[in-house]
Amino acid sequence: TPGLYLVATPIGNARDITLRTLDILRDADVLTAEDTRSLRRLLDIHGVALGDRPLVSYHDHSSAKVRDRIIAALEAGQSVAYASEAGTPMISDPGFDLMRAAQLAGYPATSAPGPSAVVTALTLAGLPTDRFLFAGFLPNASGARKKALTELRGVPATLVTYESPKRLGAMLRDAAEVLGAERPAAVCRELTKKFEEVRRGTLTELADHYSDAQARGEIVVLIGKGDSDSVSETDLESEVRKALETMSVRDA
Ligand code: SAM
């Protein structure tokens, strides 16, 4: 059937592909992917022949021309499958513009759901999952990151962020400072892969653990709500001290 198919692909273990995604990849007239090499590899692993079908590269930096080409295929009544490099398209990944363009032009779009690191991490972190806020990648620079964390401070939900191994230690340190040293948290690394690891602890414990040793692989950081209020005792102490200082200045 014509239309745009947004397909989820594995986040590590190639066998985490759904039967429906394989059907779509086998049957679509046009394949388009954020990373054509990784889609090609996936097709090879699962014995799906590309044949003479086009495999078009589409990512956030693609020109409108590429998008127009895909829309033209939809216009011609073709079916188009889109996959991002890994996991679910549009979850910290491209695909949104393409989806909106298809929608606005009146072509049907459907999703073939499957793996995503955010949901996989939630199932393993051991933190409440009834309410969560996915914050994607936080800013790289410490100042901007602390500002983003401050905005999240009062959110009564488990916070989920993606992080690069390079910045993990610094990010945990900033989170401990802004959200509270004692907040429960978890670092989920290399999910569904050979060296899958889940490490739980307070933000301070995790920051200490990842401070010197550079972490490796792909990482999801989850931060629990904290106790009744999200401010740790140390934070509370310094808040009180600050308040008293301002008072004495004013009263003097
Ligand atoms: N679209 C993907 C999804 O649905 O999860 C996310 C793409 S985003 C560009 C890549 C980031 O997702 C990584 O830097 C990491 O934070 C997280 N991620 C992806 N695969 C992962 C895995 N196997 N284990 C842990 N985190 C992963």
C-alpha cells in the first residue's frame, strides 16, 4: 500500500527487528535511511534483497530537494520506508520533517514500532516508570546544561536523557549539583549488546564512579524523582544559609 512507513530498527542486537519491519523493508518501493550503510547491513543480516530499488540517504542536513524526491515517490503512489540509524525514527533522530511533509501533502504515514533506547532503559533502570520525562540530549556546555537541568528540577517524574560517553562524568556532576546529590539514578550502557550494563546509585555515587574512567559505548541516564522534595540536605543547608545571609544584609 502506498504511503510513508516509519520503521524502527534495532539499537544493538540485530535480531530485535520486528517481522512487520522486515515485511515493510522487503516490500517498499523506495527505501530511505539516515545512514544507508547501516540499513544495508541490516538488510544483509536478515537476507532482504535491495534489488534495483532506490536507497535514498535522508537526514537532518538533507536538502529540501531530497525530501521533494521522496514526496514525489508518494505522489506516484509508491510506498516509502524510512529508518533512522538505530531505534525509533524521530526519537533524538531525524525523520520529523519528512513525516510532516508527507502529512501536510496528504499522504498516509504509518509507524512500525520497535526498539528505542529510552523505553529499553526504563525497563531496566529500576526507577519508577509510571511517569517519565524524556529530555533527549542535554546541551554539551556545562552552563547551558545546568540551565536545562534547573528547568527539570521540579518535574515529578523519572527523567531520561541520552548522553555521550565523553560527557557522562561531567553531566552527572552537574545533575548532582542542580538536582540534588542524593537523587537515585541509573546509567544504562550498551543496551541489548554484549557488554550491556546497568549501574544504579545516587547522582553523587555515579558521578564519582564515572569521573576519571572514561565511559564507553552508548548511554542512557535516568534520574529518579528524589524524596519528598528534590532538594538534598546539603542543598537545603546552603539554600538556608544563603537566605539567612540575605536577611542579615537587609536587616543590618
Ligand atoms: N532513535 C534512537 C532511539 O530510538 O533510541 C536514539 C538515537 S540517538 C542519535 C543515539 C543515542 O541513543 C545514543 O547516544 C545513546 O544515548 C542512546 N542509545 C542508542 N542505542 C543505545 C544502546 N544500545 N544502549 C544505550 N543507549 C543507547
